[in-house]
Amino acid sequence: MPATTFQETDKQKAETIPNLRDRLPKLEPRKRQTPASNPLPVPETPNLPSPPEISTLDFQTPSRRILSPQDHDLFLSSPTYKLLLAFILGLTDSVVDTPVSAVQAGDLSFPVSTILDILDKAEDVVKRSPPEDQGDSRFGNKGFRDFLDLAAKEHLEWHKQLGITEDAAISEVSTYLLQSFGNRTRIDYGSGHELNFMLWLLCLYQLRIITPSDFKPLVLKVFTRYLVLMRLIQKTYYLEPAGSHGVWGLDDYQFLPFLFGSSQLLHHPFIRPLSIHQSLTLEEFGDDYLYLGQVNFVNSVKNVEGLRWHSPMLDDISSAKNWTKVEEGMRRMFVAEVLKKLPVMQHFLFGSLIPAVEGMSKEEEFGVPGESEESEGGEVVIMKDGMKHVHQMNSWGDCCGIKVPSSVAAAQELKKRMGGGSDGLRRIPFD
């Protein structure tokens, strides 16, 4: 066969072989995706207004004034909203990069030392108000009401220690303190009651008893002492979580340890947000940093091991690249999930020291009993879209929640069965 024939045959075969270079996709470098930006601005700390002149105050028993969306809108545009934000975020700013151990007993002013003494006396009231025998029930123990009743009798002297002598002033200020221990009717506790403790401190600021120079010890000594007291109360009376968020909430009971705690850790040299998964870090530094201490407590009362399973929100937050992101998120959450939520804020109490604004509803207009006067079940009427809405207000965060047994209660019941020989907390599958 002539050479030209072979050449033509090879050429024909070559033409029938597909050019894979044309069929393979062109490889291009992957573009780094821009992370989604949070549309909510980071709330900045407003300037804290000076306290009012005491002679201008007309003391009154605090009452609920946010009973409709219109009332809520009035509050969010009011000086009281800015006052509360300035106070809470001012406390947050005061503890940036500061461990609890940085404040010594000699650093405490007389009012701060007196507040700590009041919390000691409240703990003594717990010891003198034993829980009722209710078998192995893990729901709220009615002995809690005896505790609140005894505290209501003894708080008069507590407040006189602070220099508050007028009965009407004590009646107004003490309402916030007594509400900070939990709800008497529902025998529950949540972040709203925690907020009432801060409102009690805000009242003391408004009365010129505490000053901004006290802010750091108020967080690192007073608030930490309050947390210890509330854990004792939870263990003693099995306070139910005020709400039924389950695993989808930040925490069953508290919020502020995460806000204050993220500020404490803002520029820490080696503790990172992911460090909350390290048990040794939690144990070693939990007493010095509120965020770590609260995570440690949450771990101890949940039904499974690992934040990923029992607290996915905390687990998600731990992936933040630094504490600045966490602290900014906590600021946003405080505004968006507390101050701007009507089911939460309709429990907020207003008096002369934390005033409502003109045009806000009054409890008597809707036949709503006072926060401490609810019948068992706690029905509350609010206006929603021009209609009266009646529901069981068993929470600060939910409109119509369900009762949730206390995980702390389950732990205490297990200790009883084991003869009190274990300090470990039993975990229950209710979250």
C-alpha cells in the first residue's frame, strides 16, 4: 500500500478521536465567598443620664404599662429605653478584659458592701424557708412562696441599710428585688427576672446610692453573688424555666452572664470562643469569667454531653473568630430578643424611678392584675391587632408556652436517692 494511503488512514483516525481538551471544564480558582453581613447594627452604649432630683419624685408601686404594640413602640422611643440601655451596656463596658479576681474586698464602696450583705440575708431566708415535701416531682415547689413571703417581710430593714428611709420609696424599689427571685404564682424563673435585679440596681443609681464608679464591682461581685443565690434558690425550690425554648434558647435561666462575660474576655491572650468546649478551661477559669462559668453550669444540668446537642446556639456562637464578634452579638441579642420583644416587655414594671411615658396603657384599663397578684395560671390580657388576647403568661419569652420541669430539680432528686453522696447533677431529656 502506498505511503500516502497510510498517511490518509492515520489522518482519518485522528479526526475520529475526540479532543478531550475541549470537553474538560476549564479550571478556575475558587472565589472566596463574602460572609453574610448582619443587617442589625451593633447597639452602642448611650450616655448615662444623671439621676433625677429626689425631691421631684412621686414614689409609686411599679406596674405594667406595656400592654399593646403601641405601648411598646412608645417605650422604644422613650428616654427610659435609653436609660436602661445606657445602664446595662455601661456595666458591660466597665468589665472589659477584667476577671472577677481583679476586684478585691478593699475596692468595694459602702453601698456595694451593703448590697452583698442584703444578698447574704436573702440566702439566710432560703435556709429558713424549707421546701414542701412533694415526692419526686421536678416541677416548682410551693415552699418558694414561703421564701418570698418571708423576704417581703424582712426587706424593709434591708433597704434601710442602704439609706432608703421613706416607706413609699422602699415599696417601689423593693418590688424589683422581690421580682428578681422569680414569679410567686408560676414558681418559675428566667432572664426577665434576672433583668429585674438589674432594674433594682438601676433604682439605686437613680436614688444616688450607687455611682458609675461602682459599676465594675456591681458586675464582678454583686451580680456573681446574685447568680450563686439564684442557683441555690433553683436547687431548693425547683424553679421552672420561665419559657419553653428548649435547646433553641441561649440558656434556660440567664442571659447577662453571656453579655458581661464576653466583655470580660474581649481581648484575652489565649482563651478563644472555641475554648468553651475544653472542660479544663471551664474548670480553671470558670470562677473568673462569667461566660465560662455559665457554660460550665449549663453543661452540668443537661441531658446529653456536648454543647452541640443540648445548646446548639452556644455551640454556633463558639465558632466566632473572636470575642469581639461574640460581644457584638450579645448586644444585638439583648436589644432584639429582650427589649424589642412584646411578650417579654409586657412584664416590665414602671414607677417613678423607671418611668413610663405619656400615652402608655395602664393595668386597670384592661383589668390586668399586678405582676405579683396573678391568680394561679397567670392569665394576662394584651391588645394585639386591635383585639384583646388572653393567654397563660408563664414566661418572659413565649406567648403561650408550656410548663417545663427543672433540670436542676432532677439532679437534686437523684442526689436524694443516692443518699446525698454525689454533687453531680443528673441530666434529664427535657431540653
